[in-house]
Amino acid sequence: MKKNELRNLLNSLFLVGFLVALILYLTMPENRTPFLVVCFISMAIKIAEYIVRYFR
């Protein structure tokens, strides 16, 4: 897989995770755990994209 394809895939996954996290945040105000889990996973994906961009 080429570097740009991998970055595009990781960015797409991050955006989907962001949207899911936003929906969870707005629809589940009494329980923030699912929001936090999805948010942290999305952030890890974004960090992985950053690493690919600068170190590969």
C-alpha cells in the first residue's frame, strides 16, 4: 500500500470515528464511556497517520 493511500485510509477512519463520537456524545449524556472509548481510538488513528506522514 502506498503512503498516500494509507494516509487517506487512516484519515477516513478518523473522520468516521469522529462522527460516531459526536453522535454518542449528543445522544448519551448520562453515560460518556462509549464516547470516550471511540474518541480515544479515533485519536490513536490520527496519531498513527501523523507518524506515517513524518516517518515513512
